[in-house]
Amino acid sequence: MSLLRGRGLGLEIHLAGWDFDAAIAELAARLSERPDFYRGTSATAIAGETPPSPEQLDVLRETLASAGIELHGVRQRVLKLSDSARSLVADFAGARADIAERRKRGEASVRRTNAAPAAPAPALQLAPPAPGTLYHVGTLRGGQALHHPGNIVVVGDVNPGTELVATGDIVVFGRLLGVAHAGAQGDDTAKVYALHLQATQLRIATCIALDEDRAHDASEPEVAFVRDGRIAIAPFSKVAEVAG
């Protein structure tokens, strides 16, 4: 899992499995590569079993703020289970035993409380995810570029000399003749779709492909994707068969 991933209009900072100091150093280095690319976006920290301390959150918040990114919240990726729940087998016998023990103690199977949890200062709240797709209607001409932390959809032609960079997918309802970089923050599951796919350069995550012998008119839309560490291109109707 990459430390930094684009999700919608926001970012996810995956701290699970990282030493915190090493994660901060890596994050600062990644952000310094494109100091203004994420400005104005928000981020959610994904913690492991042990959440960051208030001091560590302050360091993370300051690191993100230096690149114009607001820390919106922290989410734990690992759920802590009781000792009996950890002994679950395929038929969930451990879970049933845990519930039965609670009932013996006169407790409800599901614990409920009206007490509000103590709020950290400052409190971090997760905002609903914003739409993650940038739509552009019209032809893109040489020298123009679209960079977006999410998906990019272009309704029109993308001419030679243009550049599309997205952390998610790229979709072109027209001719894609320029440079397209999907999964720009390391997401090798990203794809590039086009009605006529003849990009001068294709990038998906860290994979690169140059236009060599693709001077043909495809009979249907095509999709570029990563397979076995290389970029492959297939007709849209066949991508489910060959990209699996």
C-alpha cells in the first residue's frame, strides 16, 4: 500500500505498517516533488491498530499544511477484537461464545451508551467524500494541461502537445493524441479509456508506454491498463477478459 493515495477530491495517508518518523519523511519528500499539486485539497489519515498520538497528529497536520492540504480526520484500519472474538472459527463459534458470556453477566449483546466520547482538541471530523471527477467539455489543444487529484473525464478531443495527469482514471470521449498519466500517485489499477486511443505517451502509475505502431483506426473504444508490470491496450468489450 502506498503511503499517499488520491481518493476522490481528497487524499488518504496510509500510516499503517510505517514507522511514524519515516512516514513523515517520505510524505514530505513526496509532497515536495509537486509542491502546488494538492493545494486546496483535504486528507484523511488511515492509522493501524495504534492511533497517532496528539503530538504526532500535530506533526502530520503541519506537514500537510505546508503543501496546502487540510487534515480532515483519522480512521483506524484495524479493528480491535476481544480475546474470545479473536478465536473465531469458520462457523463464528467464538463470536457466539462472546455474546453468551456477555448475556451471563447481564450485558446486552451490543453495547450502547448515551455518553458522548471525549473530543480531542482540536476535534477532527470526517467530511462526506466530495465528487472525485473533473469534467472538461471541449477540445484540448497543444500546450494545455489538466492535472487533478481524482478522475479526469474529457468530452472532446485531446490533441498532440496536451497533458492529462490524474491520480485515478482518465476517460476521453474523443481522440486521445496527447500525453495521459493515470494513477499518478502509484495506483496501478487505474485505467485510460478513449474512443480513439493513440496517445503519444501513456503512463499508469510508474509504467510508461510510447506510441510506436498504433497508427490505426480502432473499430471500438479502447482501454489501457497495467498487466504483468507493463501497459497493455485492449478493446473496451474485451477488457474484462484480458485485464483480470
